[in-house]
Amino acid sequence: MFERRNPPNLGDEAVKVVASFKTACCVVGAGPGGAILSLLLARQGIPVILLEAHEDFDRDFRGDTIHPSVLHLMDELGLAERLLQLRHSKLHTATIATPDGPITVADFKRVDKKFPFIMMVSQAHFLEFITNEAKRYPSFHLLMGASVQELIEEDGTVRGVRYRAGDGWHEVRATLTVGADGRSSRIRKLAGFVPIKTSPPMDILWFRIPRKPDDPEGLLGYLGRGHGLVLFDRLTEWQAGFIIIKGSYSQIRTAGLEALRKEIAALMTMFPDRIEYLQDWKQVSVLSVESSRMRTWYKPGLLLIGDAAHVMSPVGGVGINYAIQDAVVAANVLTEPLKAGRVTTDALAEVQKQREFPTKVIQWIQAQGQKRVITAALRSKQPLRVPWFIRLLLRAPFIGDLPARVIAHGVKTVHITPP
């Protein structure tokens, strides 16, 4: 278990620390990557404190896609069957509607026999499931409402963090601190990491509309007329993402909600009348799309994983799955050093070495999709037509399976090292 220590005397003008803790690993950010890493370390008996700035996990329009790669990892942990008992929908295919008829761009039934689907599940329920599993191990501690404000650095090495909670300042001293706090990572900023940024051409407006029992299943896409639209099957509703030119939301808002409804209805040809359920701007959530990665993911005593290390575009919905794969590799590499009480920069570099290439490749693939497909749709005044040779390739036995394979499993498969 972690050790509670007497708070240090920092002087009258310094932060007054209410309580101080000591642990082997302090993970900042209880998203999918941070939660999975904490679980994997705890089941190895390594003391780990997981800090989450919010009081709960319930936030709207978070990434809710669990891909086959992660389902296989859950299966290795013996958790897949229980995870699939959570309320969820299954996306077996991804289909784009075109003037020449629907095109299936990804059929997951062709690339995975055991888990031939993407699981759509509330991220809040997924995180509750993972952290409740971690709580079975006495070396795991989850602290909610813990907003990290400072890194503790001594002699060039990160020794932990200071955070604010409802009762004041606290500090956690740790052999290793892991920043898993997402695309706006405070840990990344405090450590002085500067990202390599790209400029995706789009933003996304998220909203929900009802789904009827006789509606199609899976993921549906509509492209052209200056916009794009994706619909995710969520059982009784569609989670809709309306793709717009980057930075154009203020103009859309000025034009009014009725104009937005007309633009969406023109794309959503299967059930254009359903857009009437969008009645208020409060139903719309804006995602400013970003894509970036760090040149270096670590410094002495500190490691970044997930969106803190590489912000993913939503193309393909792979962000959660790459964060979890980062967590698995980090646990595989760092378990023994953490047990020994000494984590070298060579060990941290090994985590980046194993995960950097898959990250670069998937970000390149996402960039090509954005440039060649999404940008074309945003510039077109008509529904996007798919060239005949692309339609032909998507029917080919091996080449046609590549989109589904990359989305389902990523560029490189990872496995959990048994305890």
C-alpha cells in the first residue's frame, strides 16, 4: 500500500500541504490509458495512486469506441466477458452513402473472428468498470477531485506532484510519475514538452438524434456538399458528428440553427426528417480537431502516454485504443524497474521506442484520409463520388480488408506480459 507521510514544512509563503503520500507510481489522469496502466501495475503488486481532476467520469461525447485490439487485451485479463455485459452496441461495419449506392469501407467480421465488431460503450461506464476492477488490489488507490498543479522536481528528476483537493493542497511523491491526462495535458505543460503539431482541416459538431428499430446498423457516413456526417449506432439513438471546415463554427452559429438543420438534412438522405429533433444549440458540442505528438515522451522520473504524448485525430476513432496500447507497453517495460524502486531513462525510452512508430504510422494514415477524402468533401458542392477503382479495391480479398484491419488492430499488436 502507499505510505502517508507527514507534510513537509514549506514556509509561510509556500503552499501549505495538508497531506503527503509516497508511492511507487503516480498516474495523473483516469482516462482509458491511465486507468488501464494503474490496473496492470496494481495486479503486479506495485503501489499506484491514480489522480483524476474531476469528481466523476460522466462527461458527454467522450471517445466511446472499444476496438477489437482492446477487447483482446481485456480477454487476456479475463475481463472481456464481463465487459461485454455492460450496455453497448456493436459496429460490425462502416458504410459511406454515395450517389452510386452505399460502400462498405470496413467490415470487421472479415478481420476478427472472436471480436468482429467495435464496441460502443459509455466511456464513463468503461472507466468505472476498470477502476472497480483495480480496487480489488490493495496497492491501488483512486483519488477523485485531485487537480494537479505542480511537479515536484529535485536535481533534474521528477519526484511526484502537488495537487489541490476540496480540503487543500496535497502531494504525492513517487518513483515514477505518468502523465495520462489527455490532449490538454497539464503534466505535459508543467514539464515543458513542446508538441509537433499538424493542422487538420476540420472541426466536429456532436449531437444526438433518435434511432428507430428498423434503421440500418453500424457506422454510417455521408460526405460532400461542403460537409461530412458520421452516425454511430447507440441502440436507441444515433450519435452524430457533423464535420465542418476548421474554425467555421462561429459562422455556422451566426447563420442560425435552422440553416444548420438544412445542411445536415441534405446529407442525411436516409432519414432527413430526424434532424427536427435538434432544437437547441445546447444539444451541440464542438470538438476542435487536433493532431500532434511529442518528440520525447519522457524525462527523468516522468513518462507521457496516450493523448498527453500524441493527440489523435478522430479519424478511425483509434485514440482510446492507442492510449491503452501505450499503457500495456508501459506496464510490460516498467513493472520490474518499479518493483526494484529505480526507473531509468533507458526504460522510459524503451516505452517510447516501442510505441512511437505505430503512432507515427497511424497519424500519417489519418492525415492522408483527412487530405484526400475529408478535404475533398469539404470543398465539394455535391455528394462525394468514390472512384470506380477504389470501389473495386474495397471488394478485393486482402487489400479491401486493410482499412478494417488497421482500425480494428492498429499498426502493431501488443500483448500483456503475464504476472
